[in-house]
Amino acid sequence: MTKIISIFERLGAGGGGKIKAVYHRLNAFSEMPDFEPILLNLSHATAQKENFLKLQADGTIFPKVKYLTLPEACAATDASNSLPLFDIAAEIGQANASVRMKNTGIGRVLKYTIHEKDVRRIYTMINDEIFQLSVKKPDGISETTDYAQNRAIRWTRTKGDKFLVGRNLINGKSYGMNRAFIRSFYEIVPWGPAITFFDGITSAYLSAATKSPRVLFLHADHMNYAGKTLHRAKLLIEGFAGEAIITATNAHKKQIASDLKPSAEVHVLPHFCEIEPGAKLPRKDLVTVSRLDLEGKPINECIDAFDLIKEEFPEVNYLIYGEGAGRDQLIKQIDKLGLADRVKLMGYTTAPLDVFRGATASVYPTMTEGFGLSILEALSCGCPVVSYDVNYGPRELIKPGKNGDLVSPGDIDAIAASLRRILKNPKRFQRNTGYQLERYTRDSYVNNYRAIADKLTAST
């Protein structure tokens, strides 16, 4: 059995295109009997374990996909056997502790809080087994001990989001840099037969410590909003210690070959969108499904464009689905333009396909896009898309004038003109949304990953 390991630094309950792409890959491998897909989380938090179970419960992640934190992986090794077991009576004893209990998807979570002068000690237990000890100090310093199988695995000191120092309790060494600290645990685990996927450059530094076949999947986090490869990313991509690099578009592969000297062969594995038959919904409004990050996803520009055409299409509203730091700014803009009855922030949706099924068109402002899974989802639902003309996915997925349109970022008049063309003749654009979608079937997707996995395992 070959493990398929996808490394995460933090697992949220929602997720954009990059996160969905990882879930799709893990799900595909879970259907292949000779592979064991594992989501390896470098973090260690109860909330993220809960998020994983919620994603499995709603069918986003398939049941055969396993979840593992890095401390849990270390606790399963022989190297941790000499560590002492946690003794709750010795630790808490007769201390005056407040106790909170919550029944969750991961079991019964107990939190014991002990106040010692200005210091708070919080013990988190899951089903009577210690999971974490957090010590909060008045100067903003936090000291966290992560446990697995009732053994203390690692200790960190932080201030806010800043890593100060960490101690590997298995090898007894201290580290002043977070990446070296994480790597010290990663190297302890004998992963066995495996293929490890590094999604984006964030965790690619661990490739040098990986002995099994390694794959770097490039999304869009290695580029700035001008579409240029970041210098740090260039060094990581060219220095990636692995056997394969994957991108989702041919355009991206060409730019990699032009701008970089990749350290491994570059493969193109497009994403997919599988649409189950559903009831036809009346198409009425314009929609955007995106995180509310206005630097990378300038939805504010689309609101300005809608303001230019609102009188021409009084029956059409603009519905924006998503959450993010730009929400307050969008609320102020909507109020300033007097559009509160026409432009509505709908919050995060767990059913984007239903949103696209009921939309006249999708508006997708983006400054850089590795693929654009939201574009593919919209087109697969018969919903034409107006997107910014940026690398890489929009240019491969959208045929201007056929299944949508491409416009220059920041060109408010051009966005308005494109929306006007679609709204005047929506059915013509909607009929053409199936253009080239045969490239993005689930069967093709699964076969592509099967082929590259076979190639990598055959080389070991």
C-alpha cells in the first residue's frame, strides 16, 4: 500500500479553488485500492480536527481519506516510546480548575483552566486523553505543548502569530526558526512507501527531508498580483528536491519553461467539475463566488461596473458569496452607491453549484489564477463567466464572446460592457458554456493521477 500524503499547514472549514483541488486529489486516490490518502496537518488543533470531520460528513472529503497531525505521526514512531506518559493527577491534582465540556465530532472535549497569579494554564483533553497544554502569560507570550498518545511531543513559545522558539521533546533540541523546528519532527517519521504532494511553495522546504517520490503542485501562490513569479518562489521551484512538478494549465507550463529552470519534469493535470443532474432553476441575477480579498479579488471594481448598468436591467441584482477581510469595505461601498437593495453580500456558501445554476452570469475578478475552479464550476452549470484576462486558467477556460468574456483588470467600463452584452442575450452565451468541457471530466482527472502515480512508484 502506497501512502498519498498531502501536506497542509492549516485546515479550514471552507476553502477556495486550491483547497478544493487538494480534496479532489485525495478523493480520487481513495478510490484506488493500492493507495492510502492522508491529509498531513503540520498544525495540531482540535478545531482543525473538527473541520476535517465536518468536511467528511458533508461529502467534501471521502471516508477513506485519513487525517493526521505531525505530532500524531511522531507519536506512532519508536522514537517517542521513551517519552513519559501524561499523568493528569500529578499535573492538575488538587488545583482549583474550572472545567468546560463539549461533545463534538471528535469526541468529548474537556478544557481544564487553572489560574496561577497572572498565568492561565489550559489543558485540553479529548476522550480523557491529553491533546494540548496552553500557557498564557500577561506579556502576550503563549507556550504550547502538543501531545499525542498521552505523550508530550513538542513545545513552542509564541507572541501573537510570531514564532519565538520551539523544542523537540523527542530529540531534546531547541530551534529558533519555525521551518527547522517543523522539519525536525518530519524527519523522525519513517513514512514508508509514499508519494508526497507539496501544494504550492509554503511547505516545499520539506521536500529535501522526504525520501519517497515528491510532487510540487503549483497553484498561484508563487506569483504576485502582476502575474510575476516571486523571487523566493523562483528559488524554491528551481531548487525543489523532487521528481515531478504539476500545474493545471498548458499556459502555466509554458511560462514555467520560459521564466524558470524547473528542477523536475513539468506535467499538466487539469482539474475537473462533476455536475449531478439537478432541478432547473430560474436564471436571474449576476453572482460572484469568491473570498473577499480585494487585493487579489477586486470585487469592488465589479460593483462599480454593475452601478453603470443597473438602470438598464432593473430586474437583475448582483449577489456576492464569500467571506473575507474586504467585507466591511464592500459594505461601505454598497451604502455609498445606494445599492443596498441591488447588491447583496450573501456570506459563505457550501453549495456554489446551486448558486451558478440559478445565475444569469458569473463575475470573477481575479488578479492571478492558477486554474480557476470556480470558473469551471460556473461553466459546467451553464453559467457564462466574465473574468479578468490574467494568467492562467481564465485564458484557457473562457472563449470571449462564446461562453463569457475576458476584460483587463481595473477597466470598469469594459466590465460593464461585457455584462451588458451577456444580459442582453443571455441564452446565446449559456448555450455555449459546454465549450471544451470534455477536457475536464472526472474520469480524465482520475486517469491522469493514476498515470503519474504509477510512473513515480515505478521509478523507486
